[in-house]
Amino acid sequence: MKIAKFFAGIFAALGTVLMVGAIGISLMSLDAPARVGEVPEAVTDLSQALMDAVSGGDFASAGALMYGQPDLGAGQGSADPVETMLWEAFTDSIRYEFTGSCYVTETGFARDASITTLDITAAADAIAEQARALLTQRVETAQEMEELYDEENNFREELIQEVLLEGARQALRENGQTVTTQVTLHFLYRDGQWWALPDQALLKAISGGVA
């Protein structure tokens, strides 16, 4: 399986958000309205909309709310059924909770939250372990060599796919290990509107934590 490579591709796309964000913060003072102690309602609404999109697995909408409007959908179109199954389990697992209200920072406003997702590394390990067990079982119960091997004495490709798919189904059903990450959203006023600048922790969390 190429699960690590699959999620690494997503993470690579998110890396541009950090670069754009750094530039955005340095430019924040150019056209930002005067900061006051009271947080604008638009900032609070933006934080809610961003995290709702993230928890719903709607990364296209989430990216549209971020400064630079990055494409966060990289990797979602995988043709590999195991990768697709794992990706769907991952996005379905995303949950968040704000740990406070928006607050004033030196550069604008921010809001802290915790985000919980399926532990991709643990899930991938569980899938591999389950697939190995299923393959061993198939070998032990096979009546004919042709059930297992192709003409070059390698395991048949369809057999490998079968045990991987069944291993993924069983592992994802039985393994619900999650990880929780503390994240901070920053908010930038540019071009007449507010944009979100999520921190690296959030971007890594929503890419499965695979760098």
C-alpha cells in the first residue's frame, strides 16, 4: 500500500498555506482596521465556519476560507479502494471543540481549539496486520496452488487486493484509536474581508499527520 505517500501528498499541498500565512501576517497591518478589545462578529463566524467545514471533511470549503484559498483536496481522488476507504474513515472521524472564545493578539485575532481524528498510523498498521493474518489463513485453507499463486509463483494480484480490502474493513471497524491535537486559528484582514490562517498543527492534523 502507498498510504503514507497518499497522505504525504495531502500534507505537501497544505504546506503552501503556511508560506502564504507567514506572508499574510507580515502584511496584516497594511490595510487592517484599527484593533479594539471587542472581537468582530465576522471573526467568530469565520472560525465556526472553518471548523465546521473541516469536521465535515469539506476541505474545498475550508480552503476557500483561508488566505490564498489553497487547494486542500489533494489526494482525495485516489483510485486505490483501500486508500479511499481509509481516507473516508479519516474524514468521518474528524471532530473539534473550541477551547475558548476568539481573543486579541499582537497581529489581530485568534481562537484555540482541539481537533480529534482517526490515528492514521495506527489504522494503517492495523490494516497491514489484519491483511497478513487473512493471507496466512487463505494459504492454510487453500485446496489448490492456483488459488494462491500466478504463473510466476507470486501471490495473485486479486488475492492481495481481496485480503487488503477485507483487512481494511475489519481493522477500521475494530480499531478506533484517535489522536487529539491542540490548534490555533489566526485571522487576517485583507482585501476588505477576514481570512483564516490556521497553524501548522491543524494543517498536519487534517492531513493525517503524515509529513
